[in-house]
Amino acid sequence: MRQNVRQEKLVFWALLVIGLFGPAFIEAAPLHPTRALEPGRWASQAGFSFFNTSANFDTQWGSFERLPDSNSYQNYLFDYRGQYELNQFWALKTYLGLAVAESFDGIYSRSNSSLTEVGLGTSLAWFISRFQVFPEFWFYYPLNRVDPLTDAVLTGEGAMTLDTNLWLRWDLANWLQPFARIGWSYRDEGRSSLLHWDLGTHLYLNHWIYRLQLQGYNSTTDDAYLLNPEFRDNVTTAVNGGSFRFFSINPSLLEFQAKVDYALSPEVFVGVGGAYTLDGQNSAQGYTLFVTAAVDVQLGKVAKPQPQRERRRQEVERFRVDTRDYDEQLFRERPSPEVEEQMRREERLRQQRRRQLEEQRRRLQRPTQPSDEEIDQLLQETEERLR
């Protein structure tokens, strides 16, 4: 038992070290709810995650209890997420999950696999200066309900869920984008409603995207079997090895998550990450490891979106000064009074000389023969100019 505790602590500290000192990242986290929308883009992501637990958090925050008789529970989840972005303000989303679960109750090992749920959602995008707001709505329908008499290990929650979320992204810098979420989930079949929250940040550098995140949820309404918890406890004890991963009463959870994504190209991403449960109530204590692969496809006759840095570079290259109504005199430096006086004298001399030349031209154009005095005067003026 102490060895298991030591291993889980090592997993947590490894995730924390990766988060603090791992490589940092690019321009848009693949399929994250706070990613800017591009008209005509279809974004797809396939993921695989592994969750392992051998303890439950108690009804009070700050303590957990080991499962009896070395019991354990593992869950392997394969999921697909798709998102079609109609324009820069609206997107449609879809989800499908397939899970394989295993449990051990000290005597028997159980395993089960099934499609867990299908989801349809939509999100909007609003822009407020450096902030972007993303309202998000989801409807999840379970493909397998929980039978109180079942002998198969549970692969999912088995409840219909309506989610409403409000995401906020702050473009603090080109390489740093903090984000936050507040959300609420309604679950049928007498389950408690949940208040979700997230607080994290994305870091960007070249082809790398890094995410650090704290996330959690709290029950805001009471479970229908709050006064008769044996109804749910009997099921989890019989098939889940006693784990509260699913089907528990009034669960709450606090979890740390870290993820690294690498962009193989502007449209293809691969990622790896993990999560560790820090605290909770009536929920499973354990860790999660996951990998993802995401692809963006541009549909329709829509121009291929360009990275923000590339768009800015092209805008600078296309910049030209419009000089059609440009008056250069407005931008010339005003000369000193001495220079202005010299310029005025030169202008008066030029005007005087112009008048003299005009007078000479008129004289030369006279039909009568000029007099000797006029000829001598012209010769004299010519000689002076030649000097």
C-alpha cells in the first residue's frame, strides 16, 4: 500500500516538473474551447486516456481512504471530438466515447467495454479587446444506463447530461494566453447537479503548445439517494471494486492537469499529458495519462487561414503611403528668421530680373528700328551679364 502511495506521488511530481520546466509552445491549441474560430474549418481530435485508482476521497475534504482488500479500478477511454466552424462567431460540435473498464475486488476480476455516450454541442465567440468570451452548450446522451442489478463493471456515468459553460481567454502576450471556465451540469436519474470550473494557461513557442490547468467540480444539488446511499454503494462495491469513479453520491473533485502538443504542420497536432486528483469528496483518487491526435481540414471555398504572425508580416509588406492629397509643405521644418529674410531678398531679385527681361522682349518686338542709344544700352547690359 505504501508503495502505491509512493508511485502516485512520483506521478504527480513528474507532471508538475514537466509543467514547470517542459518545452513551451505555437499559435492555437488544437480543439480547445478557447481557440479562435476559422470559417469553414472542420477540426477533429481522437484521444486515448488511461485512469487508475485504488482509493476514494471521503465525504470530507482533505482525506481519502484506500479501497479494501487491495481493490482497484482502471478505465481506458477512446473518444472522438469534432467541430465545424460556420464562421468566426459560431461552431457546431460532436462527441463519441468508447470505454473499456477493469476492476478487482480482492477475489474476482471484471472487465467490460461499451460505447459510453454521444454528445452534440455548440459554441459562440465574442471579442472584447484582449479578451475573448466563448459560451458553450452540450447535450450528452448515455448509450448505457446503470442497472442496479448489473454484474458488469461500469464504463461510464450512465446519465443524460446538459452542460452550459462560459470560457474566457485573455491574450496577455503572443506566447501567453490564460483562460478560465465556469459551468453547470444537469444530470438525470436523480444525480446531483455539478458546478464546474477551470483555471489555466497556454504557452506558445514555435511548434510547441503547453497547457497547465487546475480544474474541478462541486455538487450543487443533493442526490436523490442522499438518505439511502446503500442503493449506489452496493453497485460500486459489487462491480467497481468499491471505486467512486462513477455512480457516487454528491461527488466533488479538484484536479491538476498538464499537456504538451506538437504541431507537425499547421493542420496536424499530436499531444501527450496527464492529470492527478488533488482532493475531493465521494470521488475516486487517482491519476490519468492520455494522448491525442488532431487534424484541421478546410471545407468549402474558404481561404485557408493563415497564422497570426504570417498575416501581420503580409500586412506590413503591403503597406503603402497614399500621397494623392499629400502636401509636403505641411511636414517641412520652418526656417529661421534670417534664412526667411534671405529667401525673400532672392525672390525680389528674381522678380525684378523677370520684369527686365519682359521689357527687353517687348522692345525687341517693336516694328521700328531701335535708336543708337537703345542699342548702346542693350550692349552695355549684355556685357555686364557676361561678366
